[in-house]
Amino acid sequence: MNLVVDVGNTLVKFAVFQESVLIHKETFILSDFKKNLEKIEGDFPKIKNAILGVVGSFSIKNVERLEKLFNLYVITNATKVPFVNDYTTPKTLGFDRIALASAACKLFPNKNVLIIDVGTCITYDFMDSKMHFKGGAISPGITMRYKALHTFTEKLPLLDANTPKTILGNSTATSIHSGVMYGVSFEIDGVINRYKEEFKDLTVILTGGNAHFLRDSLKNSIFANSNFLLEGLNYLLEYNQNT
């Protein structure tokens, strides 16, 4: 039994896997890490191995807590991966993008795959049919766009994300929602269309914490999988144990 620990920019996720099957998932703020770790250990005493991926800040003390309980594997730029990495700056490639590419290898082998992760940032990652990771793109996420409109203007309010019913905003609030949400969905559809021009039989995966805002508004056919990154981390753990 494996524990996947995903430390993002804003939240932490625990995911428990029995081999390749996800049996438990929870999300919480970093300050609750110790409490939630003690609970997960009590609820799942058969966990032996853990993998840690960190994008945000994470203390050495928390790493040591994991090491005392499990056989811990921490993702670094030296981590063995199941693909050829053609990224020209591999040391700057985040663990999240490494995990997403690994999930594509496992779930869609020998296919052209575009993974779109809608989180704090929106990342686009492309794996070709020869299992070469080619790179992609990074753009501002949904929450970041709302905050930018508020921060860099005098009077625009800071709003929570909300999917508008129509593209035509008839108030300041609905205009902001329209600008952010339709702007993101048009961007994503445009990126998918450009990839389709260059690569045949493209498989598109939509994942990430804010993917649910966009799933129904995109014109292109996609596979929505909210656990894609977690599945990639679990696969990386198993891959490194077996190689």
C-alpha cells in the first residue's frame, strides 16, 4: 500500500493506493499536515511506501515525519522516469509536470498526449507517441487571473471563481467572470486546435483543481481525470522501486 503526498502552492493532498487503485484521497492546508499524517497512519496501517512531490514550501521536519513512518521517496530532477526527457532545462521541470508525463506513459502508451493541468497555473505538457516528453506551456491560472484584475486596477473587486451563464457580462462582476472563464476556455481550445494541426490522433487530458469549471465549456473532446497527477506519482513510486 502506497501513500502519495502532493504539496502544491496552496494545498496538500494525500492519496492512498492499493497497487494502482486509488482507495482514499483528501485535501487540506499545510498547517494541518501533522494532524492529517497521524490520522492517515491510523486509518491505513498497511501503508509501507510513500512518495513526496513538492511545488510549494515544505519543512524538513515534515519530511522527517514521513521518513519515520514510511519508506519515503522524494521526487527530484534525478528521479528515474519512464520517458525520454527532451526538455532543454530539465533541472527546472517541476515535479508536477514530471508526474503528469509519467501518468501519460502508463495510461496512454505510444500515443500523442496533451495534458492540461488547471491549477494555480495552467500547464500544457506534450508527450509524443515515441514516449518523448517535448515540453509545453505555462500560463496564469483562474484564481491568478481574478487576483491580477483586482491587484493591478484601482476599482475592480476580487471575486471567487464562477462559471458565467453567458459570454455577455451585464455588470462589473459578470463581466469579470466572463473575461476570466471564457478567456481561459478559449485559450485552452485554441491550444488544443494548434496541437491537432501538428499531431494526429491527439489524446487530451484535462486535470487539476479548477478543471471542473471548464469541463463542459470546452468544444474539443477531452478526457477529464481529476486524479491524473496522483496516479502519475504512484506510478513513479512503483517505477523507481522496480528499476
